[in-house]
Amino acid sequence: MRQVVQNLRKGNTSLLEVPCPSVKKGHLLIASRASLVSAGTERMLVEFGRSGFLSKARQQPDKVKEVMEKMKTDGLVSTINAVQAKLDQDLPLGYCNAGTVLEVGEGLEGFRPGDRVANNGCHAEVVSVPGNLCVKIPAKVSDEEAAFTVLGSIALQGVRLAQPTLGESFAVIGLGLVGLLTAQILQANGCRVLGLDRDVHRLQLAGQFGVQTVDLSKDEDPVSAGFSFTRGRGIDGVLIATDTKSNKPVEQAARMSRKKGRIVLVGVTGLALNRADFYEKELTFQVSCSYGPGRYDPNYEEKNRDYPLGYVRWTEQRNFEAVLEMMASGRIDVQSLISHRFQFAEALKAYDLIAEAREPYLGIVLQYPEVETSSLKMNGIALREEVVVPGEKYNGGTDRLAAVGLIGAGNFTGQVLLPALKKTGVLLKTIASIGGMSATSLGKKFNFEESTSNVEEIFKNPELNTVFITTRHNTHAQYVQEALKQGKHVFVEKPLCIKEEELDMIEKLYHDLSAVKDQESIPLLMVGFNRRFSPFVQKMKQLLDSINEPKCFIMTVNAGPISSNHWVLDPDVGGGRIIGEACHFIDLLRFLTDHSVIGVTASSTDKSGDGINEDKVSFNLTFSEGSIGTVHYLANGHRSFPKERLEVFCGGRILALDNFKKLTGLGWPGFKVMRSLKQDKGHEKEMAAFIEAVKKGGPPPISFHELTEVTRVSFEVARQVR
């Protein structure tokens, strides 16, 4: 199938051939019939992509600050690579879609194949959308009208926050799509509406809806017009639907408002507020958040956990329903807002139109052809015709050359893992992601043979002997077991799994395989504990092995905070930061001591007020030969401080490793310091070690016993903290 994407670095908008997405639990698989180009949001992305590097930096000063801080801690090379990888991503465009349900995901009720639904899917022939972001389309509403539902909900949420009452006077500043929809919704609420804009065509259209207008291009005074419109009383409420950096819209809104008036920002504007304007009239000012309650809440949007009707009357989904009902009853006219229609095959013409502004435009609708389900490509999109592989191509025999299938196409995979893996010279055959688009984008960049949204194809493909798993943590155990059952070598990013019962199952499966196979034919299992492969850590190991006495380790991790609703903190998805992230440092100390952990104690600050007790933790490890280690995993520090620092005390000597860029030795004969211009956490040597073991046949770079021991210790730390 095809999908519209925007590349932020190159600036080109393209119609990309990608696999059809797989339907996920709680999602609908939808064949698009019409989608609306958001002239504001999408124009901004297109213009940003087409701007130069310096212009991009000026538009995102906060990001520039983050880059500068990362450069201080991680080094110039690592930072440049991270920025380039981020800009190389293809972003899906669009969020206003109407289509027909093809398939209903597990656990979702109220929908069935064949239903017409409005949703926030992107511009693609087939989209997968959570149930709470879909709503059935009434029979009286056409597909292209229904494509305005999401944008209408943005307008409706702004109106709800303004709380209009029958007979009040409202001003709408900015008469783009959202502004014109806002004006119509206000009128449906029994309000008189004054519309302000600089575009004569939009003003004329607003006039057709019965809106009194002010032409800002003719230097009409909006404040005087507002008082004239209200017989000198002042506007009851103002909704700002512009897209500008200027502070004027807010200034004008405040000055035309009556005492105790309401101002709601639906669009984007400068926010240098004049205190006197707001103080003297006791004005209220509020920013509207997109479609309504539920927006950006993963429990609502991804897990379909609805808010109780008695407490939250209007959620995103219920706003969708209200907009469609107003369309069906004729109280909202969206047909008049359509200025252009393009067949989906010519979608790029729509983006040339909004980027170049050769002619006036407003509502741009993309029309989709009927989709034949049998023609959907879910099992793989060819990304290259000729495959050049160093040495002998893997043929399913015993030559052990690694032929790789990779599941997961997130930021870490593209920025860190794949660059390291590609240097090993393996055959990069198939890359998979549930959505398909991210896999195709990374697949082209790293020269994979094909991309797919059907993960099962990787497990079943006899041409693949090695599987990489870089998906969310709750999928690791399932994918690891499936790959091992198929006799494939496995590299799984940490953690190995997130629950003890999952670890029990993996251990049983591995031992069962060991019982029926000879040692050389047992598939390798590797977890991405990369830090032990860093040249700095390898040097530490070499030095410490010369000291025949217990060591004392102090590991300080300046982890930084993440949002309380981040998936990593969800115990059923990410497992929490200890199991999902701090396991790295358990493995690091386990490697340096080369002895088992026999004691664990852990504590955390549980009165921080943020509801998170897993990211401000100290835990102590006791090792069988007498060494002790303390790990401070902290999210309440300053980000300009190095993220990771390891200190080792032993035999009257000290080693100090700073952020994998500098290793200092005190009291070590013949060793004082080791430096690197770039941070080296060992990813390249980790990949090389694993692929070498695959090609030559065992032993694994990290023993199965160590992998499971580290995982169980992380479970115990998390248990004590919780």
C-alpha cells in the first residue's frame, strides 16, 4: 500500500510504498476512503522539512539547547550522529481520515467489518487506529464530509472551553478551517459571531455562513469592530484560531473583551501577555488541547480505557460523535470548505499547493480508490533488487553466515543498533514493524532486502537464521521463545523479559533444547548488555583481574526524568525503569566481578510527589567472592552532569570511568588515563561478538546463566522498591 510521509532532513514529501499495517489489540484496520490535509499543521511540517539546517535550529531553540547539553556529556560525534538520525526519520502526515473497517482487533467491541468510520488515521491507503479514536459515520454524512470530523473536534473542544450561552457575542480570530468550523459551531449554540482574518476569500465564505467579518488586510480596527458588534459592551468570548508568532491576536482579544470575558487559544500565537489588559477586566485565558479529554493519555488512546460518562461527558470520541451529528443535521457545512480534491495517487500535488501557495486553498481532500483486500502487501515490500553479501550467502545449511531478520524499528534501532550491526557485514534480509512504515524507512536506509508488518514471516522464513528483537519490552519473552522454537539465534534488546513467569518459561525452553540438541546446534541467545563490551570496561576488567581481593563499586546513573505515563513505567508494557533500564548496571558489575550476586537490598525515595518510585533508587549488590556494589539510579539530577559514572576501589587503587569517554586510574602501575573523542558504550563490539559467535558457532558472548541471573536480580530490586 502507499502512504504520505515527510522527511525532515531532506525536506521532500513522498508517497511511500509500505506494507499494510497489522491490526493490533484494541485497534481497527481501516481502508481509507477520504482524508483531509490539515493546511496548518501539515504546512508547518512541510515548511520545516524544506528549510535549511540553521532555519530548523532557529525554529526549535529548546531542541538546540538539548543538543548542546548532549554534546557536553556524550561528545560531538555521538551528538551529530543522533541529530542526523533523528532528522532522517520519515514522519507520517495526516490525522483526519474516513474509511471502511477491514478488521476488528482483539478485545474491541461495537465495530464490525464494513462499518464506515471517522478516525485520526494518517494519509495512507490502510490505517490501524485505536478504537477510542474511531466513531461510526451516520448515513447522511459522506466520506469526504466525515474526513473533517477530527478538525471539527478541535474546534468543538475550543468552544466547549469557552462555555458559550444562548445570545452571547463571540469573536473568532483566524478563519482557516478550524476558525470557520468554530464559527459555525458557535452559531449552532445560538451565539452571534464576529470573524477576523486577512484573506478575502475566507471572509466571504464566513459571510455566507452569517458571520459578520472584519478585514484585517484593510487596517480595520478589530477592537473598535468588536465593541461596535456588541453595542459597546465588549465581546463575551474570543477564540483564537490563527497560526502566527505575533502577540497581536492575544492583545486584540483582550482589548475587545468585556469585563470577565473568556479567551481560548485553539491555534498558535505569541503569548507575551499584557498583564494590565487581563488584570483590569479579570479575563480568563485558556489553551485548548486538541480533540478533547483523552488526548495524549495512553490509557485512553492506546488501551481504550474510556472515562466515565458521569464525570467526563465529552471525550475525544464523544466529540467526534457530536461533530458528525451536527454534520448530519446540517448545522455544520463542510462541503463549502472544500477548495481542492486530489486522487490519492496525486497526493504530492496537494503538498506542492500548500508549500508554494500558487493559488488560494482551504479544505484539501484526498480521495482513495477502492481497496482490494487480496492486493494488500502485508508479507513484505521489496526494498532492493540486487543483494551484495560479503562471502558466501547463507543458504540454510551449516555455514553459519548470519542472515538477519529484525523486529522493531524505533529510534534506538535506527540510531544505535543498525549502524553497529551493518558494520559486521551480515545479510540484512527482513525488517518488521507492526505499522510497516518505520520498518520500510529504516529498511531502505540500511539496505534490507524487504520490510514487512507480519512478524510471523520472520520466524517462519527458512532463509533467516538470526533474529533481532528491539520492540517494546512486553513482547520480548514471546518473540524470544518463538525464535528459539524455530531454531534461530536471538539477539534481544534488554530486558530479556519483564515478568518472572516469562523468565521461567524461557529457562525451561532453553533447557529442553539443551536436552535434545548437541551443544553446537543449540540456538544462541544474547541480551543487549552492551556496556561490558566497551573498550573502557574491557580495560577495567583487565586491570581488576590483577587484584586478588574483593572490590567496591559505586555506579552513579544520572538517568533523568521521563513522563509518568511513559510506556517504560507501565509494569505490563515496559516493566519499569529498574527491569527495563537499570539491569544494564547489574550486568556491568556482574561482568567486572565475574562472580554471582548473592545478596540484594534496595530502597527508593517514595515521597517525591510524582507517583514514581523506580527512578530515584539506590541498591546494593553483594557478590560471592566478597565484592560489593552500589548503584544509584537517579532521575532527579541535572542533565548537564554526566549520565553514567563508575568508581572502583580496591588494593589501594581507584578506577573512575566518566560517561564512557574517559577512564582514570590512580595507583595503577603503567596506567593513568584512557580517553576517546566519542562516547563508546560498546555497541559495535557487542554486535561483532554476537555475529562472530553465530558464524563460527558458540559459545555465546554472555552465558545463558549470566543473562538469567542478571534478569532475576533486576526482578528482586524492583520487588523491594515496590
